[in-house]
Amino acid sequence: MVFFHHQNQINVYHLPTFLFDIFKELHVGVTVFFVLSGFLITYRYYESVTISRQWLKRYLINRVARIYPMYLLLTACAFLFQFLYTHEQPGSFTIFTNLFLLKGFFNNLKFSGISQSWSLTVEECFYFSAPLIFLFQKKTRQCFLLLFLILGLGFLLVQLNNTPSVYGFMENNKFMLVYTFFGRCFEFFIGIYLALFLKNRQTQPAKKRSVLFTLTGIVSFTIVLILMALTAYTLNVKFSIYSYPGIFLNNIILPFTIAVTFYGLITEQSFIKKILQWPIFQLLGKSSYIFYLVHVGFVSTIIGIIFPIKNVYIHVFVLFILLNLISIALYKLAEEPLRILIKKLFLPHSLTLLKK
């Protein structure tokens, strides 16, 4: 979804207006990712969470090993390509915020380096806060109260930042709601509560063929997507999330439809579930993090230079295929070996390699 969102922002394919507006809103793939992250981290770590040095070490190394090696490698390549291709030299603070996954807090830096990786700042904030959220939930059974605390902290940081910053740190409320964990935390919490719901009910996969929740989730997701496109068109903004109604639809309403879809895929034996279980989709799922990092930026630019295809439809098709092949190759040859190496170095006694 995010690939086609990025590839179609200027309607080079001359699509009908309404269809073009729908494609522009496919940034909702990020929302899917955030809900999924909340679900997976909760499902895998909630029961075992403890505030102990050993647990925190294992948890953080697992997260770093999964995210950081390929991000660091490709970010370095992105800056090198920028210097060689455009002769632009990023400032030291820009490099610093990219290397330490802090750029997502700065409006003027969020698209530097690997432009789409601003969402990793949001993701890392969740990783660091997840153990505290889990412990609060275990003690009070009301972790939703933390939503108001996190969101309120976001608004407070915006208000405290009265002096304009050259880098745009927490620049305004819309930036905070769209690009930071403070504004996007509800999506993670929906994933958290889906995982807790499944754990409490101990739901077993349905033996009979059913599509009730899966179909309901997909249809409701599509309806909200259409509403977002209409919102952007009506309010004359580039994307719906550049308006408060669009933010409400994306950050609050859409996560519910995603959770219903996930619930259906987990508990129902639908045709869609069977397709997603095919080995090719399993492989694409494993390599999807690399695809996320390379689908926009220097890799796609290099592909365009090597394969200067004039027909835009053929160009997008070739680009999509090549990016997936590159992602699979990098997953097999670099991401997975580096992840295992880091765990062997820092978790030598770990017998189980937790994957995400």
C-alpha cells in the first residue's frame, strides 16, 4: 500500500480523480504496521515482562538486532548516494538524528536520509515504552489511561516549544499527531488490546470455514479509506491526515477496522488466510522490512537509472518486481545473518531466536 502511495502522489498514471485520491491515501499501510507491531510485541512479551536486567537486555537486543543493522547500513548508503549523486552534504545534526532514530521528532528532518524511516522513530518509542505499558496493565488492568498521558505529553511538548527551531522540534500539533508516537500511540494500543483479548479468551483457530470478521474488517477498512479520500478532496489538502478530520479517521477509526481484520485472519479459516500462508507470501513477509527501507530512495533511483523505462505502467511493474527481489536477497544475505550474529555476540546463552 505504501509503495503505491509513494509512486502515485502526482498522478503520473492519469488515473480517474477518485481512484487517484484513493491511491494517495494508501499511506494507511503505516497504520496497519503500527497496529501489527502493538499486537506482535504484546503477544510475544506480555507474559514474560519483568523489570530485570536480564529480561530488558534480551528484549532490547532482540529489538535492536531486528531493526538497526540494515537501517544503519542503508542509511549510510543513502547519505553516500546523496553526496555522490546530488553533491549535497548533510549536516552533523542531521546525521546524528538519523543514526540514533531521532529524526522523527523534527519536522524539518523527518524525511532526511531514508525518507520513509520517520516511522521507525515512532516504532522505537513504542519498543522502549512497551515494557512499562505491560507492567501497568498487569497491575491496574487499565493501560488505556496511559493513552491520555502520552497524548497529553505530546501536546505539552508542542506548547513548551514556543521558540521556532531551525529543525522543527515538535513544531506543531498536526506534526505531533501525524509523525510522532505521542499522536500515533492509539494504533499501538489497539494492537495491544487485540493481543490481550486473544490471550484472555484463549481463542482457537476455527475449524469451520468462515469469513465474518475477515470480511467485516476488510469492508470497513475500505469504507474508512474512501472517507479519508473524500475528506482530502473536500478540504482540499494533499492527504487527509493533513487535516484534523483525516487524522481522526486514520489514527482512531481505522485501527479498529484493522484489528477486526487481524482477528478474522487469526481465528477464521478464510480463503484470504490460506493465500497468505503460501510460502511466497511468507518469504515476502520476512523481507518486507527491507522492502520498506528501499522502496523509496536511492535504490529505486538507481533502478530508474539502469532501467530508463518510459512507459510508466511498465516502469512501476518492473520497479515493484526488482525491489522485491532485492529485498529478498538482502534479507537472506544480510538482514538475517546480521541479526543472528548480534544475538550470538550479546545473547550467547539464548536458545530461542525471537523473530518479528
